[in-house]
Amino acid sequence: MICVGFTAAMVALYLGNAQDDRLEQAGRDWLMTNGKARRSARDPRIVFLALDEATRQLDTVFSDDIAKSPALQLMKQGFPWNREVYAHIIDRLADAGAKVIVFDMVFPNEKDGDEAFHLALDRHRHVVVVGSNLVQKSQEDVGASLYSGFVQDVLPSPTLLPVNRQDPRIGFVNFHEDADGVFRRIHYRTTMEEFFSKPSASSNEELLSLAAAALKQAGLADHIPPGHQALMLRFAEDFEPRSLHEIFIESSWKAPPLNGGALFRDKIVLIGATGESVQDRMQTPYGINFGAYVHLNAINSALNGEFLRDSPTSTNVAMILAGGVVAWLLGALVRRPILRLTMLVLAAGTFVQSAHLIADDSGQLLNLGGPLLTLLASGIVWSASEQVLDRVERQRTRRALERYVGHDVAHEVLDNPQTYFNVLGGVRKEITVLFSDVRGFTTLTETADPHTLVAQLNEYFGKMVDLVFAHQGSLDKFIGDAVMATWGGIVDARPATNATNAVRAALEMRKALISLNSNWKQRGILEWQIGIGINHGESITGNIGADGKFVRFDLTVVGDAVNLASRLEGVTKQYGLDLCIGESVAALVRESFILRSVDLIVVKGKTRPVEVFTVLDTAEIPPPPWLARHEEAVRRYRAGDFAGAEKAWREVLAEAPGDSVAETFVARCVELQKQPPATPWSGVYEMKSK
């Protein structure tokens, strides 16, 4: 339905707007003008003399050269020139053997020098062509002019040529612009009425364009296309102009490329205006160009017999239908979206390349816009609709799944099912594990309102889990009031990155709990305290569960590193802290956070001592002034200098009253001084509980 809809819409749009379709015309222009498009070869029988700024001003011509040339003297008097100048031009070029001299100019009014110009036009009547102008007038403007209805042919002044539209020395200079204001076509033959799309009888006089008149005067009338239809030009590369005034400077005349006039022998010499001040400009497919440029291409296309033509309506409609069919075939047969998109692009590129070859070889310009829009729009919208529907279904499934499993587990199951089920047997990975637990939650359950407690727990979990996800962590599970999260179990990253993200999440949890407690206090709900333990190490990641009659799996991590993380969470109670990290984590994050040594302990069930740290804040802020004194106390304590350690920790308490770690170690140092430990002293403290 998508392909049928787009195809029908494009066919209707084309048929309803075939003559004024800017998109289609832009596509045809691209076939004419792109860098690889074939241009018509420049016929060597054409020479362009430009009436350019240098010729109008003569600022670069030496006074000696002007003094030697009557023509330059007249030109120096200022533009527009005395028309005797044109007589000198005709004589100069005719004497050089020019086959025809074409003036892209209209001389409608009497001017000084007409007599000399008239004599030259008469003297060289078989090698000269001048312009006339077809204009459309309002009835009151027509007057006694030569007209037919409301159109008239502005001929050269009677002081130059007799009033005769059939004079072979006259050709109209007008071009017919397309609906978009661009000049692409030329009438070689027409009548005044036809040119302005007015009724024309068969008896109306046929007029020749400037290009056609030039070809006829040059004896090349057989190259003039028959018929009165406007023909689309295949433009050539730019014609290299020569400044007109150079033909009157003897040094330039004798030197290459003029070579004493040899350049003009047996040539069609077109004289036209160029330069910034020239008003004779028009929009062509190649941009703004001078009128003379179009006349040159009209002569060149006729000599080469090369024209372009629009493809028939039936062909264009067939191409649009083909675009819809190809889009349907690709959508029906190619199910992988990326492959389908690639093949759509390849199909579009193949069509464009084919249209390019057809334009170069046969001159037929296929419409590009309709077929390409049908193909690409049908294919892309089809693919996009499938993706949207699939995404909606996937999101719905994800939201349902995330209510029961972690965010990243849901991601792996839905987006990477092969990877997820491949870990069924377990793999060893380095991960960072975080445990957080609410202090005294068991006691709370005995006295709190169940509805209020569950709502408070859900509010707490929601905030904490959001922070885990925000720092690229994975929720492993809820264990009563505890949260277990991992970094590196599902989504791989560098160990330092995993450890850093875990510690940042813990610090954000600390801040979030302060905000939650403030809100709960205002609502008359008991405030909570939590403990967080973080450890890093190797663990086994896999789908662990029941594979019996009732299948239930949980993607989780197990191993010593996980157990130690849980023990570190318990250590926070012993020292009155809310966060403890193991030595493996400390080694990875030391540069990013302010760490404080806590103790060297053996947790319950273990024999190897582990150094424990807490995290004060990120490294972006300065450490507290008492931290250095605390670290000195730790060193003294582990060296067996209990008196020195006690003194240092009391100094810490003086700066940080109520510091639980300092208070714990002051009490321990006092006890150790009363009952010194057995030698050797290792500084290791054995935990008696979890």
C-alpha cells in the first residue's frame, strides 16, 4: 500500500504538472550540466569577437595605435559609437575573408554614421547579418509600426536597411524562455504570432533567428533545423572571446592568434556584448550568461546537429511505475533493513547513471525526480514504518521485562540475544560489584506501616537504581532492602572505568539519600541510613537458575570478589561509615577521588587481610586538612606506635569532632596500650561478624 500510494501520487503529480514541474526540470538540467555530462564540441568555424569593457573604454590602448586607426578614434569618442565604426568592422573582417559577420545587436533608430554603415551593409550584403527584435505591444503602443495584431518586429532603421522582414541580412535575436524563466531552447524558424503563442495562419511570413540567418548567409542553410518548434540546445564549452578592438591595432592584428586576419577566413564571426555593464543577460541551465553566448551555442548546435529533447510522457510515467515496482520488490524480498537501504541506493544510482548515459548518447532527458522520489520514498517509508512498529513493540516488551529484571539484562535479552544466551555456561570476567543496604531495616519492618514502608522502599530503590543506570551500571538484583549492582558483567569496559563509575554512583547515592531523608522528614516518615561496599575482581558471570519443568534463570555474578563486596558493606557498620571500598578498587580510582585509609582487616570467613578505604569526595575538591594527620596515625598504628597513633587521632578529632573512624581507633589504641598485642604486630584486625 505504501508503494502503490507513492506511485499513484507521483504519477498524478507529474500528469497534472508536466509542463511546469520545477523538480523534474531541475533533474533534466542536472543531466545537461553535471561535471560528467557530455557537452557539444565547439565548431572551429565559429569565432567570437566580444564588445567587452576593454573595447568600450580603450583604456589599455596606446595613443599611437589610436592615432593610426580611424575606427579607434571614433570608438574613443565614447559608447554608443558613431555607426561608422561598424562599417570599419565589416570592411576589416570581410577583407580578411570572413564567411559571415553576425552582429548580436539591433539598430532600430537613426544615428550618426548610418550612411557609412549602410554602404558597408550594402557592399558586403552577402556576408552580414544584423538583429531584429520581436516584441509584444499593447494596442495603444502599436500605432503605425509594422505589426500583426499586438506583436511587432523591430527592424533595423530604414537608414541602414530597407523595411523588409525577408531581407537575408536580418535575423531575430529573441529566445523563448521556459516556464521557470530559464532559456534552454531556440526557435530557428517561426512567425511573429507563433513566437508569442498567438493564432497564426499558414500564410504568415516565416522569420529566421539570428543563428539561422547566419547559417543561411554562410551557405549552410541545410544545417538549419526544419519546422517551427523550439529546440533544446546541447551547450558547448565556453567560447573563448577576443576583444573586438584588437582587430584595429596593427600589432595585435598581425600577431597570433589573429595572424593578419587568417583567424577569420571562412569563419562565422559573431560580435556580441559582454561585461558588467551589459544588460543582455539571461538565465541558462549553466547560470547567468550573455545573449551572445546563447547565439553562439545555437549556431554550434545546428552545425553539429546536436540537440536535446524531453522524454515522452509515456516514458516518464513508465519510469515512475518502475520505481514503485522496484521499491515493492526490495521491500518484499530483502528483509534486512541495512541491506534493503543499500540496494535502494544502488537502484537509484543505477537509474541516474542510466539516465546520464541516455542523455549523452541519444540526447533524451529522462525525468529523474518522479522515479527517484517514488523509489526512495516508498522504500524508505516502508523500512521506517517497519522499524517504528518494531521499536514500539520492542519498547513495550522492554518496559514489561524491566519490571522484573535489570535494565541491562533486558537490553541484552532483546538487543543481543545471541550474546546473552551464550553466557549460559558462565564466563570469567573482571567486574566491579556494589552492595548497598539499609541500616536496621529488619527492625523497621516490625513496627512500620506495611503500605508506607513498601512505598518508601520503592521510592528509595527507584532513586538508587536510576543512579546505577546513569553511571553505566547493571542492576543485578534486589535482596530484601539491599541493592546489588555490577559494572562489567554485561557491558564491557576497562577495569578503571568500571570502578570509577561504581564509586561515582555510590557518591551520588550518598547525596540522593540526604535529599530523600529531607523529604521524608517533612512528610513525617522515618529517615534511613545506608551502607555501601564496593569491590573489584574476577568473578563468574552466567545464567544461573532452574532448568527443570519451570524454567527460571537469573543473569548474575558469583565468586570471591562478590562475597567480599558484601562483607565490605558490613564493614561500614563497624566504623560508622556509609561507604567502604576494597584495595583493588582503591588502586583503580586513586587518581579520581579523595581516599581515606580505614583499616587492614580479615573479614569473616577469610584468612587473607584486605585493606579497606572510604571515599571522601572527588579529586576536584581539596582534601580536608586533617586527612594527612589521619594517614600518619594509620602508619603509626600499623607500626605498633599506639601512643603516637592515639595522639594523632585525637588531633584529628579536634579538627573533626565526632569522626567515627578516629573515635574507633582512639578506643582501640587505649585498649592496646593497656594490653599490648602478642608479637609480631601486623596491624590486621579480624572481623567477628558480617
